[in-house]
Amino acid sequence: MSRSQSGPLGRHRTLHGQVVEWLGRRIVSGELANGSQLPNEADLAAQLNVSRGGVREAVKALAAKGLVEPRPRLGTRVLPREQWNLMDREVISWHGQLSDAAFLRDLLELRLMVEPAAAQLAAERATDEQLAVLENACARMAEEAGRVDADSAAFVEADLAFHLTLLRASGNQLVEQLGRLLEASLHHGLAASSHAPGGVSATLPLHQAVLVAVRARRPTAAARAMRKLIETTTDAVRRMTPEGD
């Protein structure tokens, strides 16, 4: 796939990825609604300044994610949301990039189901190396939160490292895999909560409480602290997006 002139596509590692993302984001946002037809292959290729083969491959990728259904001689239509693979990493990422309030709410609910139990297991199973990573992440969060010129991106990266390490420390490979699947959307969710008024000051001590409980090998206390952390995050995000539903 190649293009010689500028087009509407954004930046991506590959041109194929740009086409997939350009179409995928418009489907997830509702711009291309359930049941609507995608422009035909030739029109899309001309609009995006890519080859028809490139468009064809991008449509195949979106079909594999459950977003569209290519039909011979009838064109490609957008499928209803219940047929999408919402656990696909790119689909999750597109929701996060669009700051979808309902999706963020669902993510927080999923985290509330998973992370307290992961923290409980981490208190029993975390290795010394994982504890060191958790301590480092907490220290970086505290450092960023206390700086006058604090870089919110650096705070979010440390926050993300904390949560992903905790999921790995559960010692459950499926929980760890879930963390990798959710990484992009978790990143967007943590960024949203860090920008909520009072979000950082409210949640930083709770991260430290989780760390203290995990380090002390107190499973019940670790689960309780993690539940309180996610509930506090949920309240902060809800205040920031009252119209979110």
C-alpha cells in the first residue's frame, strides 16, 4: 500500500493501519451508523488516496473485528454493536480515543469486578521484583503529583505501570492477558480520572494503601483498598462527565 499525495488519514505505523483506524473510528463514533453502507471500494480508495487493494484489506480487518460485513455485489455494511468484538485491542483503543463516557463507565465497572480480586491475589503471590516495580510506580506518581510543573502524561504512565504490574502480580495468566487487552483503554481512563478535579489528590493515597497491603501480604486489606480506589476514581470521573450516560 502506498500513496503519493496527502490524504485525510492520520499517523500510524503502517498505511494499512491508517485505513483501518480511519474507518474503525468512524464506525465506533457512530459517524458510520449501524446498517449503513461503506462507500464503494473505488470511492474510498480515491477519498483516502490509497490503492483499492489497500481498502479491501482494511475492510477484511474490520470484518474480523465484527464491525462490518462485506457482501459480494451488495457492498459492505456496518454491523450492530452487539456483534463487535469489544475486547479487540484496537476497538478498545478507538473507544478510549473518542472519550466515550458510556464505555469508560463500563471499563470502570469491569475494573471493579477484576482488580480488587487481583490485588488480593497479588498480596499472596507478588514477587520481590513486582513489589519493587509497584513501589517505583507509586514513588513516580507521588513525585509528579507534587511538582508545580507536573507532567500529567508522566503521572498517567506511572499509574498505568502500577495497575498493569498489579494484574501481573496476581499470578493468573488470564488476568494478566486481560490487562494487556485493556491497556490502551485503561490508559485513556486513567488520563481522564487524573484530569478530574481532585482526582490525583484523592487516589494517590489509595494507591499507596494498596501497595502497603500487598507488601504486608494482607489480601483482604489489599482488595478493600483497591475497591475504594476504583470507587473514588469512578466518582471523580462521574463529576467530570455528569452527562456521560
